[in-house]
Amino acid sequence: MSNVFQHSLEEITDRHVSDDPKLLQDIWQLQLRLNRRHFARDWVDALMQSHEPGYNMYDAYGFAILWSALIRGNILYAVCEIGEHCGSNSNVSHNNGVLSSLNRIVDSRGAPVRCEADFSGGLADSDGGFAWLDPMSFSRHRDLETESGLYPCEYDVVTVAPNRLPLEVGATSIGTSCGHIFAEGGLARWPYWSPRLFVFCTRPGFTEGLRENIRMASITGDAATRS
């Protein structure tokens, strides 16, 4: 399924670039900023992570969509400390051991929330699942454009009813993240080299123009999110 998500994203990118040649320049500029690490590495890894060096135009396109939705408050997020790094997909015992012992997390208000998680890896639609069993507080970004074109960081907290989301562990493509977030309402991410679980869920009913996604992502960076 992950490959299906990625292939779909690449087809959409190619079609939009063909319809709007200037878009290619916008995507290239964003790709350059990604490769120069303009954006916080832990947040980029939460949305996409590869064993290959650098990011391509498909990465930049998908990142623009998700980053714009985050900083506009259309994707809610919670960053939860779990205190361990993940192993590879083949290391099922380690990953399951850590996740199976994860029965409480601290949400965006600092409150404990009962949860459960499991890891299967392999070729399934996702690597596993993550569920919160109590109402859980998520952060929501609320930015307004200023005359200078900057976006001040303002946040509020939204409580979300118990739910279960797909889990992706280690490396994952931007197409996979887009697919889970937009098709399944969210995603839990445990990237390589991170002791934190990133949980994303969508605010229903939003759509955004592609050009605005690229522009928004291109002029923001580390200041747009907080841990």
C-alpha cells in the first residue's frame, strides 16, 4: 500500500507540473530549502524519512501539502515522549516490546492519556496502529499573515475523542504519510533516531490550493512548529 500511495503522489505531481510549468520552479525552490535543512530535522523526519540522501521534487510537493496544512491548523498534532529509539522493520521484537509497554502518554496539555500501540511491520498497509483510549489534547497551529509576510507562532489546544490511527515506524515516504493522513484521518509516526511519537490527525473538511501550499511552505521553517 505504501508504494501505491507514493506512486499516486508522483502521478499527481507530474500532472500538476505539466499543467502549470511555473510550479516546477516553486517546487525546486522548496526542494532546495529542504536539502539545505531550512526545516527542523525532527519534523521533516516525522513526515518523511528515507535511507537515501537528499529530497527530490516529489518529496517537496508532498511536504508542501502537509506542512501547509500543519501551519494552517488543518492537521492537529501531539508529540509524545516514549524514551526509546525504534529498530528496523525486521526487528519486530524490539519495536513491539517498546510499543506494547506504552500504556500512557502525556498529551499537549500535559495530561496523562491511556493508549495502546502495536507493531507488525512487513508489507501490510501500515506498520501497526496507535490508539488513545481517553479524550486527548492536540496542538493546533494558528498563524496569521503579517505585513512583513512572516507567520507568528500561535497555538491552541483541541481535544479529540478516542481513536485509532495507522502507525509507521522508521523510514517512510511522503506519499505514505499523505495517504494515511488524508485517506485515514491521521498517522502516528515513530521515526528512526527519535525517542518521540508524532501523532497527526486531520481537521475534517478542508481543502487548500496547491500554489498556496507551496508558497506557505517556502516562507516558513523551524519557527512554524514547536515540540
